[in-house]
Amino acid sequence: KIINNRLSFKELDNITAEERRIFLTCSAAVLIAVIALIAFSVNALIKGSDKDKDTPSDNKNISSAVSSEAVPETYATVISTGDIMVHSTQLTGAKTSSGEYDFSAFFKETAPYFKAADLAVANLEVTFGGTESGQYSGYPVFNTPDSLADTIKASGLNFLITANNHAYDTGLYGLKRTAQVLKQRGIEFIGTRETTDDPSFAVKEINGIKIGFANFTYETSGQTAGRKYLNGAIIAGEANDLINSFSYDRIDAFYADAADMINEMKSGGAEYIVFYMHWGNEYKLSPDTWQKTIAQKLSNLGVNMIIGSHPHVIEPVELIRSEDGESTTVCIYSMGNCVSNQRQEIMDSCPTGHTEDGVLFSFTLKKNKDGVTLNSLDLIPTWVNKYKGGSGYLYTVYPLESADDGSTKYSLDSASAAKAAKSYERTKAIVAAGLTECQQAIGCEITFK
């Protein structure tokens, strides 16, 4: 009866004492079970609610822990060198018995430095006009065998600047063919283009750091309005937009173009901007007024690094402060020659030996949670040795980390080692003060103590 739960209160009065005791006991047990079940359910709900409350707090702590951890630092190193030129004496020496041209001696000592950098840059001051442009030749019309491009590629140089006063030496055909030769070998370049569809600047991502690169050359004056002149020669109308150039006579137009290019670079993600400028006066050991003026304006526009060429001698390094006081720009006004036949004994316009001198100019950028900064800056002098070999004379560029490297590191003969030492000291005298100022501003190691 109890189990079937059909008892009425009247019937309950008639049950025995034993039945009443059993009924009450069972009822109490059921009540206790119900209370326990309710308590368990309430406790579970409270714990669930507490867990939900704890979850955002726990996530916040996790997020805070992650954000407080240092973002992994990344680095990008760029090394640059000066003018690659091939004069007639260099052509003669490089010619082999089979009629080919072997320029491998040029960079055999600098190659380790190029390959150690993330990006290795040089100024290509010749054209690859091919035999269609006539015979191979040196100054004043540089037409160089394509094998030089192979040597450049093998050396570790992987980025060339091609806007200079010799870019049009073999005409429109040579201008375009030079671009084609470099493309075929996978060597990137800026400054000139094969077509207007090719980029006029580059934004390269190196180890997660985006760097903007631009290259411009000066124009010479001419009589035909709206046309460009290089080295005093008018260039084809089609080439106007294939060479990045500027005119001292229309300098404001260049500033406007530079500002637009900088904005485009930044829109493309550029975090650091480098301009390679072909400018100045040949064989002058200090920058002229135009170089100083243009460098200051580029600094004001937001250019972080300016690297110059054209004088064929080294010019000083300078730390330029933007006029708004917000930033600084490192500028080397000229890197001098990388390789050429401009020898002291034949250079009446520069008999001091400075045309034999060049540099390996390198900088390293660092990126972390605070952004991109210039982490280090260095300069290694170079000297070009000319010596008998091949079909006449060979040329090798020697990096000089000390004045006595010619004898102790490269085992050059006494006369060559002495020239190398003088070259080192010439370069040090020109760049030491400005380079030291820049290095002190960055807080990195001082090269010339």
C-alpha cells in the first residue's frame, strides 16, 4: 500500500503502529534524498557560474602574459658598394683564349662579405648592349659582355642600382637589353626599367622587415624642352619614363616625385626607406651645395638612409637631422669606385689615388614590438689592385679591415701592400668623423677608434 501510494489520510488512521513507522521512515528517506539532490544541483549551478566568471579573468591573464613577453627580434643587413666600371684595359685582361670574358677576379675577396649580408647592392655603371650595339668597349661608351652579370650573380651581389649617367651609353636598345640580361639571371635592380610596367622602386621584405629602395640619377642640361639628357646626349622620348632621373634646373619637380614615391613605399608597408643618389662632381672629396641641399630635403621627407655615387672618390658620411627635429638620416655622399681602371698613375684629374678607393657600407635594422630601428652601421674600406694576369692585367677588390691587411691577410707584394695601406688611411681620413658620429647616435661599435 505504501509503495503503491494509494493511502488516504483516513486509511492512515487505521494502519498499525508498525506500518506507520515504516511509512514515516521511508518518507524521511525520500525527503532527505530530494533535499540532497536539490543541494547538489544548486552547488553545481553556482560552480558553473563561478567558472564562467573565472574564464574571462583567466584568458585575460593569459593574454597579458603573452603580450608582456618580448616579440622575437629580427634583423636585416644590407651592404652596399660603389661603381662597377669596365674600362678597355679591364676588357683586354678579362678576354680568354677562347674569346670569352672572365671577370671572376673582380670580387673573389669581397664575395664573402656580399654573401654574408641579406642584401648586397652595387652601382652598375655599364650597359649590356650586346654585340648588336657594336664592339665591347670601355669609356666613354660602356658596352660590357654579359659574363660580367654572371660574375656579379656568383659574387653574392643580388641587387643593383642602374640609374646613372652611363645608363644610356648603348641607347634605348642597350637600356632595355641591360634590364633583360639582369632579369634572366635573377638579379634585382632599380633605377631603370625595360617597360613602364616594371616597378620604379622596390619594397623588399627581409626577415620580416620591409625596406623601401629608390635610385635616381642627375640629368644634364639640353636645348629641347621636355626631353631628358644624360651625359649631354638627348635620349629617346620612350626612355623618358624608363630612367629615374632629376634635373637640378627643375629640382622642385624631383622633390614632388620623391614625396609621391615615399608615400607609395609606405603604403606598401615600407618601414625604412633608402635612396641611392647618383649626383655630385667627379673627383671631389666633399659634397657640393646641391648634394647637401637635396640630402636635407630627402631627410625632411622621411628618407632614413642616403647612399651616393658618381664622384668616383669617397665622400664623407654625415648624420642629417630633419628640420622638424623628429628624425635623423644617415648619408654617405659617395662610396667611390668599386672596381675600375681609374688608376693613380693615369688620372691627371685626380692624381692622389682616391679613385682606387671604395667602401663596403653596411647597416643592420632591428625589428621588435617597438618597431624598426637602425641597430648598427659599419664601413670597410676597399682598394682595387691591378696586377699582371689574364691577357694583360687583372683587377681584384680587397676589403681592408686594417691598414696592414694587404700584407698580413692577403699576402700582397710589398709595393701593393703599401698602396693598400695608403688607401685605407685615405678612406679613414674622409669618413671617420661622420661615421663615428652616426655610430655614437645609434649606440653601436665604433669602427675607427
